[in-house]
Amino acid sequence: MTHPRPIRWAAAAAGALLLTGCANHTAVDASQETPMSDDLVTVDTGPIRGVVADDHRRFQGIPYAAAPTGENRWAPPRPAPSWSEVRDATEPGSPCPQIGASYADTGSTDEDCLVLNVTTPMGDAEPRPVMVWLHGDGAVGSGDLFDGTRLAVDGDVVVVTVNYRLGLFGGFGLPGLADSGTFGLQDQRAALEWVQRNAAAFGGDPDNVTLFGVSYGATATSAHLVSPDSQGLFHRAILQSGFPLMDAPAGSVFPGVPALPWFGWTSSEQAEALGSMLAGELGCADPAAALECLRALPVETLLDYPQVMNMFQQMAYDNDVLPGVPGDLLAAGDFAAVPVLSGATRDEHRTFVGTFRDLIGQPVTAEQYPDLLVEAFGTDAALVAAEYPLSDYASPSLAFATVLTDRMWALSTFRHNGMFAAKVPTYAYEFADSDAPSEIPFPADLPSGAFHSAETSYLFRSADFVELLTPAQLVLSDQMISYWTNFARSGDPNGVGLPDWAPFDEADNVLSLAPGDAGIAPVDYVAEHRLDFWRDIA
């Protein structure tokens, strides 16, 4: 028996936590770029004109699929129409429909949004590795928010950033609707297919493609690792602050929200039940006509329903796209045999405690702390309180954030790295810059630390972001770009002049990434995040 309203509650809570996956972005700086009449590239749908700078070329807003409107809303992506005249590719396309957030004010109602952006170094070279980026968050964001210039130029790679359907438009389900809850994933796969057909036109190597993403985008990357239809479309994978194995203890997002056995995933049945509930509340209750009725509603009407984008962020399994629970498939070794680079930040959950408690005027108090632990851990709460006593922390919020960082993020990241390493070369990292610049204001007693997705801006490094970095942080950014692009080139991040990065194997090697002379070094991840304690009670 399904219970749509509890599902809605849990799905919206999961979506709210996912909502911070784009919290730090680095929009493209076009100040030094010029459209050039001779800078033309022909893709399989027609000629396009981009912009050039001294060291790179950029092409934006390239359609990789047709507009998912009318009967194509909640349908697999269709081929993009062709054109014969030169198409302008000097400006980003529209973001997919979304409600603007305080840190990503990119609200949009335009469904004609399935576009991608390509940045490539100047000059002829052997075919370059291609890095395809899936932005974080499942309800907010777009590919053009991430400036791939430094990755492309410094790493000599082609960078592709992708728009895909979000929230309600990407994860909607309804009984009888084929592949419910997977339309965003199908868009991403269509973008990878476009790369296979067109990478060579930009100097890229279609036989050397790295799929990478942060937060929701990293979890989507893990979905493509286990999706049969995505096999062969990419040859390496990078997961930054992903959560393919993560569960969420009760109250870890909001008080009163039940535990979630899979944080990033839902079943097709649950997505369909949630969609049926929404159809009824939007006046489309007749099952025989619900899909047609909902497709006829304006985007604005759909977006106006409370929490609708968050409700449908989780990706659905038990369908042709994801034939089983991705976490179970990973555990069974049923995933693509490609090298993996994977990690998280040291202080992941500070972002969520800060955003969903402190910044709305409801910080964790000393009186609440024991009750929150009981809500999350039941009869094990006393053990957790003894392991994480308030006296060890500057504030109850910091204590609670540390508990959930270790239990939710570090434990699941360590586990999925072990699953990858059992089959393929795997390199594990922890981003640990305590002073990483943040767009989200944190209260004084909850310092941001190495917050969720903080590493992303060190890779997609805009000119504005550089101004926020110290010289040591700038060196770290350069080193990270080298590691990531070396991995894209060969499946091994190591290179001349870089500290050694050992594979994650039986020694459980994790490389800490922080600024300073000794900032990049192995870390005892198990001890730092008390994983022996959590493995005993989780």
C-alpha cells in the first residue's frame, strides 16, 4: 500500500537537503571573449559560431535534444532539430524550469532548455580528453553557471557542461508513464550521446570521456555507472560529494522528518504514487486523462505548487534506465568497469545545519541536542552523545553537524569507495580547506569549514573567485586542476610535481586536499570520522 502524503513529506525533505548542491558556482566570465566570424564549428545538426579569447574557445547554448514541451513533457529526449544557417552559440541557453534560490537566482519557466556548453583550448593538438560536467542539485542550476576555462586551458581538455530537466520535470512519475522518475537521467545520457557524435568537431576524443559531477550530479554519475544504456558512453568517472549509498537518519534534515533508507533514490512505484497525488491536487485526478491534463498545464502553474521541485528530485529505480537500487548494484559489482576518482569534503553537513537550522533562526541548542540524537539514533543516542560530547565543540550546532557529517557522508563515501576499489582503479580524496570561500553566510559559532561542494569552485575557477583566494589556496586550486585533468587523460591523477596519490585499496588510502606546504597528504579517514564507531552501530 502506498502513502502519498508521507512520501511527499520525505521527498520534499530530501530535496531540500539536495538543494545546496549548487551553493558555490562560478559563472562564465565573458569579458575577454569575442565572437569571430571565422570561428565556426559544424555539429551533426548544423554550423555554430562561438567566441574566442587568447587561450580558449567557447560555444554555449548548443541544443543536444528537442524542447521537451507538449507531448514531449515527461517523455524521453527527442533528437534536436537541424538548421542550415549559422547558429549563434555565443550566449547561454535558458536554464531548465526552476524556482530561483538565494544562492542560484536562476528562476526559469522555459522548457526549451536541453542545451550544453563547450569550452576548448586554443590551438591544434592530438584529440583531447573530454570532461562532461553534471551540476549539483536536482531542482536548481544550469551548466553555464560553471566556468570550465581553467580546467580546459590548464589541463588541456575539452569541458562540456550540461543542462538537464530538474525536479518535477526530470523526476516526475505517474502510473503507466514509461520510465517514471528518470527523465533528467535520460537527458544526461542524451548529452553523452551528443558528445560521442560531436566531440571530434571541438578537438575532443570521443573514446576518452570523463563524466563528473558534484552532489546530485555526482549521484547521477553513479546512476550512469550502473545504467545499462549508459555503458560505453564514458570511460572514467569522478564523484564529488556524491551519495549513492547514503541514508538519512530521522531528523537529520528537519525535525520530525522520518528516516530515508536511500537518500538519492526512490522507487518508480513511489514516484508514481507521488505523481498521482499531485495530479489530484492540480485538478487532473482522472487516471485515464491525468498525463494529458498535466501536460496542458502552464509551467507557472506547476511551479506554483508548494515544494513541487523538491518533491521529485530523487532518481527512480526499478525501470529500464535503473533496473535496480543503484546502491545494491554497486555493492554487487554490477557497474561499468571504468576508473573512479571519488571523495567528499571534511565538513559536509555544516552546510545543511547552517542552512536549514541556524540561518532560519532555529539553531541547535544544548537542550535540543540529546533529543535530536534520540530522534536520529534511537537506543544508540547515548553512545553517540558520549562519542560526541557537547563539551568538545564550540556550539551544539557544530556538534550536531559533526555527528551527521561522520554518520551520513563519511561513512557512505568510504563504503562506496571500497565498492569501486574492489573492481576498478579508485582514487579517494577529502577536501579539507577550512577557509574555503562560501557564498552562504554561516553564523559565528558554526564556521563553514570545508563545506558541502566547496571543492567545486577550486576546479571551476572564475576570475571573481580567484580574487577570494590566498596564494596558498590558489596553488591548491592549480594542483587540483592538475589531478582532475590527469585522471581524465589517463585514469591516474598523478603527475610531475604533484604529491603522490596512492590508490584506494586494502590500505584505505585517502588523500587530504588542503592549502599549505603539507596540505596535500594522506589522512587517516577512518579515525578522523570515527568510522569504527559508526560501523558498530549503523
